[in-house]
Amino acid sequence: MLLALALAIPLLLLADAFPPDPAFCDDSGDCFITNAYGTWNDRVSQIVYPSNEEELLEAVGYGAKNKLKMKAVTKSSHSLPPLACPGDGAAAGLLAISTANYSRGIAVDVASKAVEVDGGAQLQAVLDEAARHGLALAASPYWNSLSVAGILSTGSHGSSWRGKGGALHDHVLKLRMVVPSGKNSSSSSSHNEFAKIVTLTPGDGDLFYAAIVSLGTMGVISKVTLELEPMFKRSITNVRTSDVGLEDKIVAFGNEHKFGDVIWYPSKREAVYRIDDRVLVDIPGDGVNDFIGFQPTLAPAIVAQRALEETLEATRSSIGKCSASQTQVSLLQSLGYGLKNTRSLGLFTGYPVVGFQHKIQTAGGCQDSASRLLICGWDSAKNALFYLESGIRIPAQSIAAFIADVKHLRDSHPDAGALCGIDLYTGVVLRYVAASRALLGKPFDGVDVGLTYYRSRNGSVPRLNMDLWQEVEQKAISKYGGVPHWGKNTPVTFSNLGTGSSPVLERFVGAMRSSTWSDRLLGIQAFGTVMAAGCALEGLCICARDEHCAPEKSYYCRPGRVFTAARVCRYENA
Ligand SMILES: Cc1cc2nc3c(=O)[nH]c(=O)nc-3n(C[C@H](O)[C@H](O)[C@H](O)COP(=O)(O)OP(=O)(O)OC[C@H]3O[C@@H](n4cnc5c(N)ncnc54)[C@H](O)[C@@H]3O)c2cc1C
Ligand SMILES: *[C@@H]1O[C@H](CO)[C@@H](O)[C@H](O)[C@H]1NC(C)=O
Ligand SMILES: *[C@@H]1O[C@H](CO)[C@@H](O)[C@H](O)[C@H]1NC(C)=O
Ligand SMILES: *[C@@H]1O[C@H](CO)[C@@H](O)[C@H](O)[C@H]1NC(C)=O
């Protein structure tokens, strides 16, 4: 069926040019920054591409001297919110400092088991270089194409409650940051007139813990020193089972396995427990994690999947979504989600898959494709996948009740297939993130609940069964104390955070003349929700009246089904 669709669809996608670098200037000299999916696009007045610390110092000095608002942008630009925008709307006085060319420095110090990298260094390049010296990085996100400074800035993570946990920022030994001078000259070590380099270590206390997760607001991270350890291997076995008792097992599972996570398919009443532990390097195995969702994928197959999803949305077919996702999930599982037992043969022959840390902790590949025939699923081309992505960290002591509550919502819903849509992406991804001292980290052990779901290309078009996920997200935050991932989510998820501004961070954000978006996240500026028509459809508001949904399409503002304090857009056919 997928193949037939693929053949039937004109390959419009193939005519598209390569996606532009996320920071680019067009022929008429207008400059823009965007993200990898093309979900936002902002004007800036100028883009600079420093390639060493000296040039970076010059760039920040230039911005400070000319009183420009500035922000670092990366080659990957994978955050969903417009965090990297130095301003909003007005193009004047905005400087984007790209780290695309500031990525080559990766210096491993074997004796002290550490690596110092340029802020723009790509995660996998760092892991591979450390591995060449027999060393490994314990924690990282799963997608290998992100930049090190970009990962730190949003507090991105893998999955682990053990040791220092699964977030990269908790493995930082030292940061070198370039900031406009004048604010705090006591810690400067080198300067030009308008910018200086600040070196921070844990000994600097709050300042260090503010800097390791700082949304790009404190300065441009020049160099990061990460703690390494002797190379080790991991052994992974995915156990696919019923989701009965998931709520009772979730905390114990996180304590039992060093790198475990859980993929939950609520509509299938199924959970996949990833038993993932450290093993000694002499255990045989040279496996790799070649996660299927990050492999270069045939563009026509992606176009076909998107077309199918659009059809199922248009026909309001949750049954169709259930059968499509059944096929897709079975295929993924038969292929071990892309795990391969041997690097050379590249085959999945069964569990356990044992491999070196740097080949298991991340996956990727589609970012390096040289052909428009083989792309990433989320490619910015107009016919590729398009979705919303949420990440909400729920404290360990509340996660069981949260899961039980989502099950209750599922079981009380008249349409048994109402939750199937999420299985077309990755299901509900449950990852363990340990408490962190970072000021914008979270001070508690928690479980990150990852949700990825369909988004229409037209912001005025509601999504099938959107009320359910709105209810889940609202209760995650307001009933279970969840906190959002800084690099994901829709605006409304951040709006009633009540974090207040962080005084330590504020000392420095003035220096970077930070952006509206990050000011809002820090609580320096109110989110100021505009209750406009349709605002609840893509998370710009929580609906209060029908017009905030799409009454003309029979989507009305209603209380949640189980969590009645929620306000969601629900389809009601009179
Ligand atoms: C396919 C995919 C998989 C993902 N997997 C995970 C995952 O497993 N775990 C997870 O937690 N998250 C994950 N994410 C989210 C992602 O990790 C974050 O959005 C991350 O911040 C993106 O990094 P980036 O290098 O693209 O930075 P960007 O998105 O470009 O930038 C993020 C912020 O960092 C700032 N910044 C960047 N460089 C610097 C610098 N040198 N100095 C100061 N500030 C800087 C920017 O100004 C911006 O505010 C994933 C996203 C995608 C698309
Ligand atoms: C960035 O580096 C690339 C490759 O080294 C080079 O071609 C390009 O000119 C550089 N860009 C800028 C703006 O310096
Ligand atoms: C300047 O930075 C140092 C740490 O590097 C800190 O101890 C000091 O309090 C800061 N001073 C001001 C005025 O912020
Ligand atoms: C988006 O959808 C709305 C409502 O269905 C419609 O009026 C509008 O024309 C659509 N916009 C585009 C660009 O297709």
C-alpha cells in the first residue's frame, strides 16, 4: 500500500533544493534564521561565522559595541521553539553568531579523561574522537547531529538516573564563554574592549550552574570541557510486553538499569522496556544503534507516509491510524528499531545487542545524506513529515499516578483507537533524567514524557483527537508538577510555569540583550497569551471559549474527560 502510494505521487519533493543552512542570506542581502523543520523563520540584520575563539571575541565585541541584540545559532538548529532568534519581528539591530564553522576543535586529554570542544562541535564527532583515545562520554541525547553548546543550552538529555545522570550538562567540567564586557570584569581572563572570555568551573558555584543550561542568554559558549571515562560497552534487550502494571514498574525499572527507557504504546496496551546496562569491554559484540527514524529514508516513502496521514486526518479515521501504526510498529520491532548486532554486517539478528558506548548511545545518518532522494523524515521540504513535539519532565514520585491517569483516559474514551496517532511516530517515550544542580535544570529525579504527533501545515486546521493530547499535557503540568523541555513544546506549555526569573541568570542576560522568547522562559517578560480565534489549535493558548478552537469545523472548547480542569478542543458532531 505504501509502495503503491509512493508510485502514485508525483515526486514533488525531489525537485526541492537542499534545505538552506539554518542561518542564511538571500540574493538581495536579507538574512534569516530558521530551524531544521522550517517551522519558524526570522529576519536578522547580519550573520557572522567565527571559526576560532579570537573571531568569536571579535564578533561579540562588534555586537556589544554597536548595541546589537545577539544570539548564537547552530548548523543543526533542531530546537522547536525560536530560542535562537535574537529578536522578534524587527530585522534591525539583530546579530546572529553562527557556530557552523566553529566546530573543529576537539581535544582529548587522556591523562585527565576529559575533552575540550568548540561550542559548535557536533555530538558524534566528539564521541568518535574520544573513542579513538579509548574514552567514552556517559550521557548524551539520542540524536547525534546536535551541537554540544546547543545541547547544553536547552538541557538536553538521554536516559539515566544513575551516576551523574543522562543530561550532558551534568558532565561539564569547565566552560569558556564569550560575553560582552562591563558586567562582571572580575572573572575575565582575556578581552578586547567590548567582549571578554569568562571561564567557569563548578568552583564558581551558582554562576557555573546558571551557565551550563542558559538558553543562549548568558553569552556565546566558546569551549566546553566534558568529563570522560574509560570506554565501556552496553548490552541492550528490548522486552515487548503488556502495559499492565507499567505504573508500578516505571520507577523500579529506572533504578535497575543504567540506561533504560520505555516506549509506551497506550492504544496497543503495550510497553517496550529497554533493558540497557553497562558491560565490560571484553564481552563480545560490536553492535550499533542505527535507529530507523534517523536513517536516510527514501523521500517517496516519507511523502507517502505523510499523504496517508493527511488522508486519515481528513477522513477522521482513527481506525486507519491504528492499522497503519500497527504495521509500522511491527516492522520497527522486527528490525530491532535499527539496532544491529555487528557493525560490519549491519544486521539485526536478535537480542542482546552489545556494542561500544559511542556506537550505541546515539544514532543518526540522515543529516549526512548527499541526495535529495534520501532524507530525514522531518526534512523542511513541504511534503515531508510535519509534527509537534512535547517533552515534559514529571517528578519520579508522580509518574505512576500520571500513567494510571492516562490509562484511565484511554479506557473511558468511547473510541478505542483515539490514541493510535502517536504510534505513527515514536509512541510515548519515557526517559529517566536525574536531578541536576543547573539553575534551569530540574532539582528532582524525573521521567521525561516525550510525545510527537501530527501537525497540519495549515495552523487553522484542527487535529484528529487533539483533545486527548491537550488533556494529557495540561494534566502533566498542572496536576503532576511536570516541567517542559526548553528545546521542545508549544508556547502555552511554558506560559504558566511560574518559575520566576533567575536572579543569577539575569545578571548576565542583560549583557546579551536577550530575545523575547528567552525572556519569557526566564519569567523576565510575561508570555502575554493573545486569546485570538483558533489560538488553542497549535498551543498558543489554552481555550476558554469555542472560538479559540475551530467551531466551524465542530471543534469546541470543552473540559477534559478525566482531568476536568483541562480545557481542550474537542470534536462534537451534533
Ligand atoms: C531528531 C531530534 C532528536 C532529538 N533528540 C533529543 C534527545 O534525545 N534528547 C533531548 O533532550 N532532546 C532531543 N532533541 C531536542 C534537541 O536536543 C534540542 O532542541 C537541542 O537544544 C538542539 O541543539 P542544537 O545544537 O540544534 O541547538 P539549537 O536548537 O540551534 O540552539 C538551542 C539554543 O542554544 C543556543 N546556543 C547554541 N549554541 C550556542 C553557543 N555556542 N553559545 C550559547 N548559546 C548557544 C541557541 O541560541 C538556542 O537558544 C531532539 C531534537 C530532534 C530534532
Ligand atoms: C565556513 O567554512 C566553510 C568550509 O570551511 C567555508 O567554505 C565558508 O566560507 C566558511 N564560511 C564563512 C562565512 O566563513
Ligand atoms: C562576578 O563573577 C564572580 C565569579 O566568577 C562572582 O563571584 C561575583 O559575585 C560576580 N560579581 C558580580 C558583581 O556579579
Ligand atoms: C487554512 O484553513 C482554513 C480553514 O479551513 C482556510 O480557510 C484557509 O484557506 C487555509 N489556508 C491555506 C493557506 O490553505
